[in-house]
Amino acid sequence: MTILKLTEQQKNAVDYQDGSAVITACPGSGKTTVVKEKVRALTPMLPSYKGVIGISFTNKASTELRQKCEANGHDTKASFFGTIDSFCFSELIAPFLERLWGGQVAGCEIVKKLTEDHLSQLSQNYQAPTLEDVMNDGGFNSLYEQNVLWMSSFSGLALFVLKNSEGARRYIKARYTHVFVDEYQDSSLAQHELFLELVELGLVGIAVGDNDQSIYGFRGGDPKLLEELTREGSGFKHFEIDLNHRSHPSIVNYASRLKRPTCNLVEHEEGDLRVVRLVMEGWLPTCASTVSDLISEWIAGKKFKVEKASDIAILAKTERILKLVSENLEVPNRLYVDDKLNAIGTTASDFLTALIEYKYGKIVSAQEICDKFARNSSPNIRRKSSYAREQVRMLKQEEDHTRLVTIASELITLFDLEVKSGELEVFAEILLDDLALKSYKPINREEVQIMTLHKSKGLEFKVVLHFGLEEWNFPYRRYTGDWNDPPQYPDLQQEMNLHYVGITRAEELCVLCQSELRENSRGELKTSAPSYFLSLVQLNGLFINSLPS
């Protein structure tokens, strides 16, 4: 058995058991290890009917945290692991909202996006509605009366339940002792208020995050909320874990100086710099050919610890850039794009996504689908869980396209989901699109991974090629109407955080790519200038202009 060795910083955070805490952790510092060790230290002392709440930003991260906490048969008792939305719905909204508003939650459709008709019933356009919004805008109640629950309102609705239902408060206090929230820098005000209410209720709160990786401001994420918890008098003990154990020291230095121009540098072998600024001839299609040769060389020679193509990632801010690279790359690759089902944003479209992922192996078991979607269905489906599981399994053996659509339609009926016009047609289109299907399949070792900077969050690769580093492209530069005006970058902080995320995905080599030509807003090719990020003087001496041998 491997003996886990914690750093002093990690050990201090794990051992602290005297109350609520906030842990600020840089990329590669082992924050998931710290959370896992804290959970595994707490749960043996709990009775079987109690547990902790583990909130992660994505379903994938939640699954990984659960698996790590339960490794080697460790019993996490009655703990919950999931996203903030799944916690709000399953633990507060589903069991208690109808006691306050009447109706039946089980009969509601959960939507990610509201229609124009739905939006017209609200007094304003909300990003992430708070408790105050839910209480003061009768439109939320009206939507519920029409059997619609908007996922973006879940935190506000859950806090409304907690504030107004004694049964909900008793349940949470009886069931849980601690609440862990990861990626706290991306929490909205509504989520922050819910977290603080849980702490006020008596749960020990553990917030984990890194403001340097705050990249979801457009969804309502506010890094100031994490900062608020670190202040003296907040009631939270602050632990800082600032040692990146994952990336080469020269990559750590470059990323650190990007955010903090005068920070101390990590020592490493003199001359061994692994951040490269590469200016490539031509436009993106030509650059893709250049990159193809490099990738083939790295794989063949196992350079930079590359063992397989999937150890290499190509990242950029926009899908437009990535599509051009992917289409012209001369090595197998997988482009991760937002698919049409995800854009629909209903429970039925999520269900159809899960069916494709199960069909092609990204979701391993039919039971996982039943567990996720049966809770939103009628008691009838929950009583017939074994039958539902067998019906889902039929997808594995079926190859006929028309029959697959029929099975999906029958499963939607079986799970009591409301399908909208066009959803099954999109499902059918994806089944016939080999490129689109790649996103629904497990990672192929022989494919280079291509994705946006947002999608790369939480991932790591031996080599990262960061494209799109031309002035006007990234960061976005606004044209003021006068070329003599100083450059204006309206979203500079968020985009700098995105750049930081991209750099810190790299373990052994980070290549910052500028193409000699860029496409302007009129589709014309122009000679490019280096991105603003490549002009920062604090980065001088921390990079090289050609690839190391």
C-alpha cells in the first residue's frame, strides 16, 4: 500500500478540526487530496445515518471525489457527493418545496434555459437568483405552478426552503455535520448565502478555491466571496496551500509572475525553461500542419514524458480557432465542443446525452442513469428500477439507427420525462455524426485532446499548446473608433485568469502559440501582433523562443 506523504501545508489543513475553514490552493497543490483526507478522517467518527456534504463544480469532479473518499472500502456513511444544483434539488427542493408552495415537485420539468414566455413572467433577467429575488419576484412561484423549475434558481430556492421549513432545517442538521465546497471562487452570491446558512445552522463549513482561477464571472461567479471568507473575523480559519507539485518549476514561475509580477520564483536547473513562445508562419491551417510534425516527434521520441497522444492538449479561448486547428491537424484528435443536446438544456436532453454516453462507454452502468433520472420520475418507475435498467441496457446491443431512436423515445416515456419538439431529432443527428459522437466516448489514448480553456479547468497534460495569442483575439480588445486611443480590454481580469488556467494545465512543457496571420472581424487575414499577455515585462527571462531539444 502506498503511504501518503502530505506537505506541512496540507497536513495543517487536514488536521484542523476546530471549526470552519477556508483553503486557498493553487493549481497542482493537491487540494483534492486535502479534502479527501479530511473527509476520510471525519467519517469514521459518525453514526451510520450521518455524513458530510461534498459539493464539486462538475459531475465528473464529484464522481472523482466520491471514488477517492471511498477507496479501499472506506465507508463515508450517509454522505452526499454532487454538484450544488443536485444537492439543492435532491436534499431541499424535492422533499420540501411543495410543503411551502403546494403542487408536486415530481411533476416539474427541470430546465437549464427559460423560454421567452417563461422570461416574460419574471420582473428582470436574472443570472443566478438569490433568496431575495425568489421572495420578491412572484414569477418564480408562477413558473413552479406551471411545473417548471429553473436550474439557475436552485440555490435561491433551496435557501428559501431552508429559511421557511422547520422540517428542512431538522433534516439537514440530523443528516450532515460538515459541508465542503470546491471551486468556491466560482460561487454566485446565491450559493454563498446558502453555504453561510448551512454553517449558521450548525454545520462545519470548508470552502476550497483559488481566485487566480476564477473564470465563470459570466455565470454569476464572484471571486470576492472567497476573499471575504479569508478576512479576519469571518469565522473561518484560513489555510494557504501554494506549492504546485504538478508542473515543471519554470512553468510555475511563469504562471505565478503572470498574476503577481514581483512574487518569488521557484528554483530549478539553470537554463531549463519549459515555457516556449512560438511564432508560426501563416494562418491557423498552416500552423496546424507545423504542430502536427511537432506532436508526431514528441510521441515517437517520448519527449517531455509524453507516452501517448492524449498526453497532449491544444487549448484556446474560442471553438472557432480550435475547429480550424482540428480540421487541419494531421494526427488523430478529439475536439470537445458544446453539442446541440447540451444547448437545449432540459432534463430530457440531459437524459438523451446520458443514453449516448452509455451506448458508447463513457457512462459504464445502466444503474448510473437510473439513479440520476429516476428520482425526477413517478413512483412507478422507481418501483420498476430493474425493468428500467434492462431497458437502458438494450442500447448496448442495438446498432440500427432508427431502432436506437425508438428505444430512446420509449425510455423517455418510461422515465416520465417531457420531451420538447426537436430533441429526438437532434439525438438522431448526433448518432449519425462521427465527429459529434467523439465527445460521448471515453478518452482515446491515440487522440490529441482539443478543447477550450474553460473546458480544460481541472485537467492536466504533459504538454499544452495554447493557441490564439494574437492581439485582438486574446484578450479581447475593443475597438474604440479611434486607432490612436489606448487599447481597451473590457474583460482583462477574467481572461488573464483563463490564460493562467491554460498555462497551469501543463506538467512538462507549455507552448504559447502566435500565428503570423490573424482573421479580423470582416474575415480578412492581417499580419498579427503579439497578445497583450506576451508583452508583460515581468515575464522577461522566464521563457524561450524555440523548443528545447
